[in-house]
Amino acid sequence: MQPNGWGFLRETRQAAIKAGIDKDTGLHRTGMEDYLAVIFLEIPPSEWFHDKTIERSSRRIRPDYRCERLKLMIEFDGVQHYQKPERIKADVENQRLYEELGYKVVRIPYFIQLSNDVVRQMFGRVISEPLFDDRIPSMGIKEGNTPAYCCPAGLKRMAKEFHCYPSQYQTNLEALIAADDEYLGTVV
């Protein structure tokens, strides 16, 4: 377990509990609402809408989290967002719609954890409390979330996103090389 109590990000506290302990690291999960409470101290939980349809949209889409005061949408992109080209295309279309409606959109890939550095990059927030330790790998063979499980479009998307967070790329690369599995530990 990580000494400061922060675990791998999941969409909600309930999903974090359901997912249980990570098979590769033994680390627990933490729901997005727990991270939001620390990142945005000034926004009460009642102002975060989770999985609610956007009224002004011509399509029926429900972002993971939305805050009207901040004009911010947060999408947690699990491994399935890297496995199917149709899902990747839908993510691009939804993001375009959110932005047309005036929202800033933050997409959080499943393999990027909310460390202090990532929070600063994604949200422009400096948090004094130590958050997730980005030296802990978030990809593992036992969890079935390595690049080997992605489609070509998902690999391209993953490479682009890892480019933004090089320390987490390095951590995951080292962990996958150490796993020494030529089929499941495939690296980007």
C-alpha cells in the first residue's frame, strides 16, 4: 500500500471498492470524487455532476464528471477507451461537443495517475498534500492493461498521452520490462 493513502484512480469510490486491490502492485483504488475534494477544495461535492446527461446537448451523452461553476468536464478513460476504434472516435466527437458547449475537458487515461505533477499539468493546481506516487507503475500483466491489450488506434493514443507525462511513462516502461513477458508486457 502506498504510504500516503492515495490509490489507483477509478471513476467513483464505489468502482474503486469493487475493483479491489491491484493484482500487480497490491495497491488499493481511490475514487475520482476523493481526488476532486482535494484538487478543488472550493467546490462542494454537490456541484460535481457524475454521469448526468447534458441538457443543452442534441445527443444523449453523459460525461464522467461536470462542474458548471468551473465549466469543466472530466472523463476517466479506462482500458476500453484504447481497445476499440469506435470508442476512440466517440471520445473525440464527445470532446468536440463539450468544447462547443464551452467546457474545458480533461481526459484522464487509465495509465496516468493523479500525482502532484500530473494534477499541476492537467488542472493547473498545485496541491501541497502528497498525492499518488508516480514511481508506482499503473500497468501490469496480471491486471490485463498493458499495451498488448490495445488496438492500433489505442496504441497511438496511448503514445501521444504518455508523451505528456514522461515520468509515468518511464515508470511503466521499467515495470513492463521487468515483468519479462514478450507477449503481454509489450511496451509503446
